[in-house]
Amino acid sequence: MTTIDNGVNVQALLDAREVLKGAPEAAQFTWRANSKWTTGVHSTTTIEKFFGLGQEQTHKNQTEYASDHPAVFAAEDNGITPIEYLLVGLAGCLTAGVASVAQNRGIQLRSVEATVEGSHDIRGILGADSDVRNGYNDIKVTFHIDADASKEEIEAIVAQSQKRSAVFDALTNPTDVTVEVA
Amino acid sequence: MTTIDNGVNVQALLDAREVLKGAPEAAQFTWRANSKWTTGVHSTTTIEKFFGLGQEQTHKNQTEYASDHPAVFAAEDNGITPIEYLLVGLAGCLTAGVASVAQNRGIQLRSVEATVEGSHDIRGILGADSDVRNGYNDIKVTFHIDADASKEEIEAIVAQSQKRSAVFDALTNPTDVTVEVA
């Protein structure tokens, strides 16, 4: 018998599920980002600390992310466009889900790749047409997965990943966002 | 008279708005991300090309973004959590808007910092309670802005940035996301 190993500690996740059922306050996480404007539309956002399991937590490394606009928007392109970060998060979240679900179902993955495409009518953000929304019109994710499984099994893994994805939910359903000046 | 310079070419944006009013097809952008699974819940997403103004475009640099889960999720923390990328995008988008609107209104910025916090009940993604959503419960953005302007003027700039923000819209309103296996 071959051991299935996608590198996901599924037992720890199943244990956490049981523990958090009886300790909902420990399940309340706060993720944080701190940004500083550089110049123009260029800014840098730092991620390091978050709150969860009832206490302050720190990522292994502090990381920085540059945002800017491309040259076609008359900017310097010193970082990706902010809206592209949503595609990064979506790809990472669905891929993590694929690995976790495959592990839980005893299916060995060999490779998982995804292409994410977001359609965006920039007349919205430019104020050229008030009927055009500011955000994406729609987003399409295409997975290429090589695994010891049938096409149907792979499709079922992807469907389950989508069903439990934090970022998929955040993009397909509305979230209250409050913006304040200190 | 002092020249106001926040580094934003507002005239180019106003010109683009006028041009795109008569050329809606040129305003159709497609932003793209390509991700590859590493192991566990760790993946790497690459951003380089996009489509816009009727043709293929390329960022000045190809950039890579690591996604993983932290140690408290029994993972390796080789990158930020996918849902944190949404906060990066939100901070970058609202900050770019603040700089652009301030430039358009002739207000000199000295510093712009933002803290973004997303509240997340992880019982959703763990499947511990089907009444808990997978994504953020809510997101709060707090700006600290030093500028040659009154508190009211600064608040008005932030409000206008929010009104034209692609990422603010993408998080506060639903978007269709289609996920397929090739």
C-alpha cells in the first residue's frame, strides 16, 4: 500500500474542527495589513501579525507587497495593480483547498496549476460611465491537475475546495467594509 | 504659489476617461494570475501579463507571491494566508485613490498610512458550523493622513477614493467566479 502524502496535516485540521466547535471564541481571527504610501499610486503593504486562538500571533517572516498602476495608466508599474492581489488570493486559497481535500480523500496529487482571469471594464474606476461597476465583471479559474484520480474525482475535489474557500466566499458574496480617518 | 505634486498624472487619467467614453472596447481589461502548487497548502502565484487597450500588455517585472497557512493551522507559513492578500489589495487600491483624488483637488499629501483589519471566524472554512461564512465577517480600514488640508477635506478625499475603488467594490459587492477543471 502506497502512503498518500500531499503535505497537508489533515488530522490536525479535523482535530481543530472538533475543538473549535466547543470553543467558538478561539475561532475568531483578525488578519491585519499596514500600508504606507510612497508616491503617486505606489504604496507598500506589510503583513506580519494577526490575532487568533485567543492571542496575538506572528508570521514566521514579515513580508512586503508593492502596489502600483501599470504604464498604460500613466504610472510607474513598481508593483502589481491592487485588484490583481485578489486573483493571487483566490488562486492560493483554492489551491490550498485542493491539496487539503485530496489528502482527506486519500488521493495523491502530482501537480496543480491554476490560471485566474478577471474581466475588468476600467470605465468604472475612471468615472467614464456610471453604469459600469468599479470591480471585476467576472472571474474565471481554470485548474490543470495531475493526480491519481479520475476526472470526476478531481472535479469533486475542486468543487469541495470552492465550497470551503474563504477567498471564493469573500469575492462571490458581499462583505461590510468600513473606511475611517483617524 | 506652491506646486502640488503627489506624483499622480491626473491629466492623463482625465484624458483617458474622455477617450474611453468613445472607445468602450479599449476599456476592457483582463488581469491574470498563474499559480503552481508546491506542497501542502503552499503555492506560488505569478503575475506578469494582462490584456487592455485592445492588446496584450506586460508588467515591467514578473512578480511571484507565496501563499501558505500559518503554524497555528498546522502548516509551514512559507507565505501569507490567501485571505490576507485581499487586505493587501484593499490597502493598495484605497491609497492609490487617496493620492489621485488629492492631486485632482490640489491638495498636497505628506504621508498616508492605513491599517486594515479583517475579522474572520475560521469555523466556516473548517466546517465546524454551517451557519458561519467562509470569508470575512467584516473589514475595517483606518487611514492616518498628513496633508495640507482640513479634517473634512481629508475625509472627503477618502470617501471619493472609496467610491471609485475597484477592490472596495469587489469586496463589498458580489462577483461571479467560475471554477473549472481543464
